[in-house]
Amino acid sequence: MLDPKELRRVMGAFATGVTVVTTLDAAGKDCGLTANAVSSVSLTPPLLLVCVDKTSESHDAFRQSGVFAVNILSTEQEALSQCFAKSDTDKFAGVAVERTATGVALFPGSLASLDCRVVAAHDAGDHTIYVGSVETATTQAGEPLLYFGGRYARIKGS
């Protein structure tokens, strides 16, 4: 069996966009985490997936809420990505948010935002794969925040 550290190293060769995925806990409090395991699943119907680590402090909120939003970050939002990658902090303190129709937090300045309702959850090792039906989506111009080789990266020429 492949060592998890080796898999992480190898997958580091795959450049990804950086997102912050948000949801609400049972009391309606904002929860979220930085994620790069996000993918479009289907155009018709519009579906996407996010993978959430089972040890994440937000994992139960994703399981219970039935809704989530994906904020695709710009290079201007690297600090936001770093904040939401940490545990045991009030990640939303001092962070401006807008609300989706489902009540989930969106971050102004994101390159794109997608508001989703959970339609399926799949156990996948140490993660849960949440499939969401996209209710609404928006985009704006900007440069994408990327992750490659264990660090943030930019598109050459950008």
C-alpha cells in the first residue's frame, strides 16, 4: 500500500485551484475550511463535489446542514485561505461575508461562488465526498489562487 506522505507528495504535482467551502452548523453558526478537493461532476443537472476530512472541525456541520457554498479564491485572498486552513480559531472573525439564498457565507472578491444543496454523501476513506446540486453561481474577473508542490503558485505571465 502506498504511504500517505508519498501520495501527498505525488499529488502535489497536480496544480489545483484554492477554495473555501462554507456551511452552517446545527445552531446556524458559520463553519468553513480551505479545500482543493473540489470538482465539477455534471452539467445537466449541475452538480459538483467537495471532499471533507472526517477529522475536520467542520465535518459534522457539512453532514447535518444539507447546504454548502464553494468560494473559488483569487490571488488577493491568500490570507483568507490560510485562515480557513487552521483549526481551533474563529475563522469568520472580522471577515466580510454575503449570504446565499440558502444562508451560507460567501466572500466578496472571490473569482466564483457556487451555492449548493447536498444531494449525496459518500464515505471515502478518511474523507466524506459531498455532492451538491448547484442552486446559483457567480463569477468575476481576477487571477486565480493556485496550489502546487505544497505551496501557493501563480500562472506564469500573470
